[in-house]
Amino acid sequence: MTRILTIAGALAAATLFGGWTWGYDRQGPYCLYDRNYTNCGYPSFAACLATASGAGGYCAENPRFVPDRGPPRRRRGDGYSYSPY
């Protein structure tokens, strides 16, 4: 019984703290705007224009897009080199 409660608590905590999003809420850098519809999931302007040509509307840059960060860079003088002089 304790094991079941522990597993249920871990699953609830992971869900509440956003551990199960799997990137489905990611937005792309371009949006398709229509009178009744907005979709900001396009990775390129060409992909947005291709959809707009069939569905109507217009494409523009997503004002809320935040690009992924690259890997952290090492700085000079990060404390790993030792010089007694």
C-alpha cells in the first residue's frame, strides 16, 4: 500500500511541476494569422506561406518566440588552472 501511494505521489508531483510536457507547448518562430485562427507552430516562413496559400491568412514573425539556448560555453579563467606566480 505504501508503494502505491509513493508511486501515485511521484506521478502527481511530476505532472504538477511540468515534467510531462514533452515539448508539445513549444511555439515556432512564425505564426499564421487568419480572421478566426492563429497558429504559431511553423518552423520556417516558407512552411507558413505554404499553409497560408491554401488556407488563407497571412504569416508574420511570432512576437513571443524564445529560441532554444545553445550549450553553455566555458569562460576563460574559470578557476581550473593554477599558477603559483
